[in-house]
Amino acid sequence: MLKDMLIKNCMNLNLKGKTKEEVIDEMIGMLMDNGRLNDREEYKKEILKREAQSSTGLEEGIAIPHAKTKAVKIPSIAFGRSLEGVDYDSLDGEPSKLFFMIAAPADATDSHIEVLSKLTTLLLDDNLRENLLKAETKDEILNLLLDEGKVKEEEKEYNNQNFTVLAVTACPTGIAHTYMAADTLMKKAKEMGIAIKVETNGSTGVKNRLTDEEIKNAKGIIVAADKNVEMDRFHGKHVEIVPVVEGIKNPEKLIKNAVEQKAKIYKAQSGKTAGSSGEKKGFYKHLMSGVSNMLPFVVGGGILIALSFMFGIKAADPADPSFSPIATLLSDIGGKNAFFLMVPVMAGFIGMSIADRPGFAPAMVAGLISANNGAGFLGALIGGFLGGYIVLLLKKVLRVLPESLEGLKPVLFYPVFGILITGVLMYKVILTPVVFLNNGMTSFLGGLGTGNLVLLGVIVAGMMAIDMGGPINKASFTFGIAMIAAGNYYPHAAVMAGGMVPPLGIALATTIYKNRFTKDEREAGKTCYIMGASFITEGAIPFAAADPMRVIPACVIGAGLAGGLSMLFKVQLPAPHGGLFVLPVMTNPMMYLVAVIAGSVVTALLLGMLKKPITE
């Protein structure tokens, strides 16, 4: 079967690419030109998505980019070679010379996946790699790789053995790293004289599943995984959880640690699974689950609102002379729907991260209650955690029920009692103090008056950046609107400057300090330019939620500076919204731009200093 997947037309013994992306494009081109793909761009998107999770540049000069997607027409392997080597972000930092690009259809059969998976493990053989580098023709390459004796699945004698170490390997696509990690661990364990059994969670399912008896008798367990695997079964055992690449890179260390029981004892939480060890745990993990799922609503809704301003700041209002039905449509879709949903969605996915699927409904209802009753972002944040942990409590309490009622728990008991208890607590406990905070801030601002315009500007602008769309932000915005109604146009100019700086400063920071942000954050940063220019502070929420201790102070300082400068320059703004689109109706618009730019630059510089470089 391998001979059908690896053809000479999809082989290149002298790649021209000098960079990782050039090599990827060159190899995708071979697959596309030979009718192996349906959609080049979709396939490349999936390849790059896999690379973003962790580089497929392995040690010993090998790179195995791979994807399983509907963009693949025929299961295929493209082979490329660069004798000079290419920097492919490999695990050992050395140039990659041998490239195998695996293209698996979304509905690939088990037999196809088995062949692809076993091919990746063959490359652990030193002699094979050396011969591939020396080969002068495509036929030689094919002959080396079509050795049926090597590609054939080897039966592993796992019956009636006592294993000192157990391992589980898993990668997101379940094609390459899963099996390479498994074979590397087994090879090293054999050299060390240690009995090991490895369970693979690959694309074709779980192979060599660990038994309860094996788990009971093992000294230590290694979980090398970048996706969720069953973990409750390891309760009470020494379990070391690492990314799958560690199984390939440091097998000896992992095996030694397992034998010496250096890992912490794992404590199971019913229904939980474990993924990549690089994944954040606890509060941060749950928070990021909510933020990442909220992001599309923030971006999509925010940009649609910004587009509606192109027809006029009040063009969405039927009573305004500039009324445009297109502006109303854009504003309704973006503001009344997408933006409205972002808070409940964030809460819902926080709850789901805490308590799995049963936690979603109670937490999302809590977020909706917060959105409808003036508690905003902060109330939803509290509600998300509240809903999730209430369901966890219900799971423990309802364990006493007979096993015959087990099927009713997720469809009846968890949603009914979860929503009821969460809703009661939101209405009776959470809403009052959060709404009180909102009203208190509004009263505080109203009492400041205009005696000290610069100080007032610093305060109202800084408040716009504290919770970015939440009650404090809304209190400041409401104060600005009230001042416009009273004929005082200075404060709202500062308010808007403060609301524009957080997304603009973050966007600038993601451009200047790329190594301080993840790839997803850098992409989201681009949309923050548009949101900031349109006075949509909510564009900064995902960044603030992910790293509040650094992002919020940087944004508040930059926003406060912009607001103070706006007052110092005596800028007046009669329009309630619009960002840079309402510059023509301002007084002293050029100095207003100076104020906003200064605040944004300060925020960006502070983020560059406060945030630490990250590794993706």
C-alpha cells in the first residue's frame, strides 16, 4: 500500500526552499500538481495549524509535517531532501534534511493510517536515514522505503508480562508523533533493560490499551500527550505528564523518573482527562477556555459595529437624518447579537472547562443573567466559575444515587439543579454587589465635576481600561454621555481616548514584541487596530483576561495618559461614539491624535517590559 501513497512524482531530492515555509509550499506543490489534494490552501492551513501546536521538525534531521483533512483527495506521502539543511524549528535545534509530508483524507481508513504511522517510526533507524541522504535517485529512495519487512506492523508480545513502566502517547492528529514517541520509548526501554508497555491514542483509536492490572503493578506511568487521554484510571499512581515531543526527545529521562517514582501521585477528578502538559492548569486554564471561545464574537461583532460607523455615527438610528438601513443591519448583527452573546459564551465555556459538558448550561445562564442585569463582564466571569463548580459539587453529591439513574444525571439532574442553584446565587448574592459597584462608580464620577479637568481626564480614561466594557467602563462612558447632555464636551473626549488606547496599545505591542504573545494573540492583535480606532475597548478583553496582572495596569496607565492629555489639549467631543471616525467633529483633532498615540505607545512599551517572552 505504501507504493500507492509514495510516488516518484511526489519526490524531490533537491529542495530549493531555504526556510520552513518555503519547504512546506514546495512539498504541498508536489502533492497538488499530482492530483493528491482537493484544496491547496485548506491543506496548507491544516499543516500550519499543526505546526502551531508544536513543530514537526524532529531530531536527527527529520521533519514530518502532516495533516488529516478533507482537502486531501488521495492518501499520500511527499518526500523532500535538502542536503544543506533547513531551519525547521527542530527539537534539537539542528537543520532538517529529510522531509516527509503526510496527507491523510478526513475519512482515511485504518489501514492507511497504520502505514503512515509505521513509516514515521522507521525513521528512527540510523541506517535508513543515512541511506536516504546518500541515495542518488528516486528509485533508490523508493526501494529503501518500500521494504515491506520494515513497514509491516510488528506484533508486540504484551500478554502475561509484568511491566515496570507504562506509557500513553497521543498527538492532535494521531499520525506521526504518537507512534514515534511510542517507538522511541520502547527502543530506549529495551536498551535500559526495563519492561515497558505503551498505549497509543492515534487516529485509528486506542491501541495496546493499558489494563487495570498492569496499571496496578507498574512503578510509574508516563503520559506524553498533546490531546486529552483517559486519566482517572491512574489515580494513586506516580504519573509524569509531558508533551508528546518529550517522549521522542527525552525518553531515557522519562523512563528513569518513572522507575524512581519521581513524579507526583495523580489524583483523579471524575470525568476529567489530561492533555498537553504545556497547557495551563486550574484558574488560568478555565479562564482561557472562556476567553478563546468568546474571541470570535468580540472580533466579528466589533468589526461589524465599526463598519456601521462608515455610514455615519448615528446612521443606525432610524430617527437620525443620516439613517441607513445597512448601518442598522450591521449594528444589530454586531452589537445587539454578537457582542451581546460574548459575555454568556465566555461564562458558558468557563463552566464547561471546569465541569465538562454538564457545566456549560448553568454557567452560560449565569453569564446571561449578568448581561441582562448590569453586572457585565465581571459578573459573567464570576458566574462562569460559579456554574462550573456547582456542577462539580452536584457530581459528588449525586454519586449516592443508584447506578440505574446514572443516565439521568447529564440530561436531567445536572441541568435542572445546576441552572437553578447557579441562577439563585446570581440573583440573590452576586448581582447586588457588582451592580452596586457600577452605580457607585457613576456617582463618584458625577461628584468630581470639572474643577480639575486633567485629573478628571486621567480618572475617567483610566476607568475605561480597568474592565474594558464592564461596569466600571460603562460607568465612565455613562458619565461622559451625561456631560455631553449637560453641554460639557471635554470629559467624553477623554473617555473615548481611554477606551481606544487598550486595543490600540495591545495591537502595537503584538506588532513590536512578537515573542511576548502567542500566534493566536498576534493574529487577534491585528483586529485590535480596527477595534481601537473604532472605540471598541472590548477588543482588549481576551488579552486582559489571559494576563490581567500585566495587561490591565499597562492599559490603565496608557489610557490615563491619553485622557489627561486630551483634557490638557482642551479637546471637545459632542459625539457619543465613533473613535477616529468622528475626528472631523472634534476641536483640536490633531492634538487628540497625539494624545491617543502617546497613550497607545506607553501601553505597548509597558507590555513589552512587563510580559515575558514565551515559547510556542
